[in-house]
Amino acid sequence: MVRPEDLLRPTPQGLYCPPGDFFIDPVRPVDRALVTHGHADHARPGNARVMATRQTLDIMALRYGEDFAGERQTARFGEATRIGDVAVSFHPAGHVLGSAQIKVEWQGLRIVASGDYKRRHDPTCEGFEPVPCDVFITEATFALPVFRHPDTAGEIDKLLQSVRRFPERAHLVGAYALGKAQRVIRHLREAGYDRPIYIHGALKKLCDFYQEEEIDLGELRPATVEGGKKGDFAGAIIIGTPSAFADKWARRFPDPVASFASGWMRVRQRARQRGVELPLILSDHADWDELTQTITEIAPQEVWVTHGREEALVRWCELRQLRARPLHLVGYEDEAE
């Protein structure tokens, strides 16, 4: 009788597959790493060999340099590859560009490590694909019933209404550099906003990459005031990294409306702590309903819950006579959200 722990098990380095001798999203350098997506808490440099989607490999090279790993292997969605005795395949996760779930299969047992995922429409990446499996490993970033993300179009409309209401003020939107910033820009374009959008310099490389991947972000301009005046940005939308709001860069703009795009903006105290005037509840993670819907849809025999609010989701599974356990993996952050 094959046990799930014989195929995948948590270790200090990350999820380890003994029969394939590889790790999924290791937090320390290892000989062979399979990487779900390009966020820094899942994709780290220094591994001898890395397998990921082509976009994730490109993003890692942009962020860490071309020598981020000794060898690279490109995974194509839906194609099975054998590593030792284990069949491995990558499937869309709907989190950010290139993000994947990883299915590992051995001696008839199928485990899917979902990485980070979301279920709603995102014009900047492929949508989540439910993958049948015996054990489903789910994230739990927003695994509390209080987290129910509102309609995306409504949140974008809040921003556009504020721009119309305060044409003399710049609107500074904090958004994580990979995925969130490009998604906000693309949603603005879908809503009909065709004016130039200004971006912090830290976003340029990744925005250029998204454009090269034929994700049309429209006209983007550098958000610099050198050679100009503060008033030049009146009525403008400016996208920057969350960290940029703490430095002098943010003080260059005229009476700015501080905004922040994150699932955490559902928590008013977090918005107040950040000094956010216009919170936008826009997440790249599944909310409570989407997490439970996904488990119901996939109908695994067992659920493993990791990085987030593990206890509530484990309890939800147990109440439905579904075996579940927390993994207590360390090294994965939710602040990027």
C-alpha cells in the first residue's frame, strides 16, 4: 500500500519527492527543483537544476540573472515528463504569468501541488485548471470565511471613479511587481482607460516582459518628476511597488491618493496601518469560497494545507469527512499579496 508520504513529504528544504529525488519550490538550494511560479518565496536562485514553465524560467532570469541555476528544463502545460520513477506534469494555476500546479504520479498515486492559485478571470495569465488527483495540496493565504473577494470590475471602477472625482490629485496604486501590477494595468485597459499609465522604475523590466508576451498594457511612462513639475501628474494613475510608498519617491506627486491593490485590503486595520486612502480588494489568491469550491470540484481523497490560515480549511474538510492535514511549511510569505 503506497502512502502519500512516500511520494511527497515536507522537509526543512521544502516539499521533497523521494522516488524522484526532487523538491517542489525549495526554500534552500537543492540539486533538482521544480518551481511553480516566479514569486521570490517560491522561486529562489542557486539550485543546480530547475524545471518550470518557460515564462517562469524567463522571469527568474530577469530577477536573478541568467546564471540563477546550473541547468534549466522547460515544462509545457499538460506534458508528462519522467523523473526517475515519477511522472511529472505542469498545469495552469491562474496565479501569475507562467504559474503552474505540479502533478506527481507514482505507483498509481497522484498528488497535485497547486502552489499559489486563483479562480477568477485574469487577462494576464492562463486560468486555473482543475486536475483530478488523490491528494490535493492547497494554499491557504485567505482561508477564513471573512475573506470573500469582491467583483474585480467593481474594484477597478472604484479607482476610476476616484480619478474622475479628484482630477487635481495623482492616484498612487501599490501593487506587487510580478503579476499584480500588470493585472491592475490590464484591467484598467479593459475598463476603457486609455491614457498613459505611469510606473515606478522597479516595474519596468517585468512590464516589458509582459508586453513581449503579447499582453497589451497600453502606453506606459516612467513615473519620474525630473525635468517636470509635480502638477504634471495631476489626474494621473501611477503604479508602484508597495515598498516605494515608504520612500521619497511617493512624496513627489501632487496631493496623492494612496491606494493599494491586495486581498489584505479587506482588513481595514491593514489599510489604516499603511495609510491607504483607497483600498482595492484585488487578490491573486483564491478566497474562502474559491478554496472550498476547488476542493469540492476536484474531490480528492485527502487535502494537505499549506502557507496561510491552515486550521480553518483543515477543519472545513474534516466536517465533510475529508481527510486533511496542515503541512506547516516555512519560508513562504503572504506580504507580497
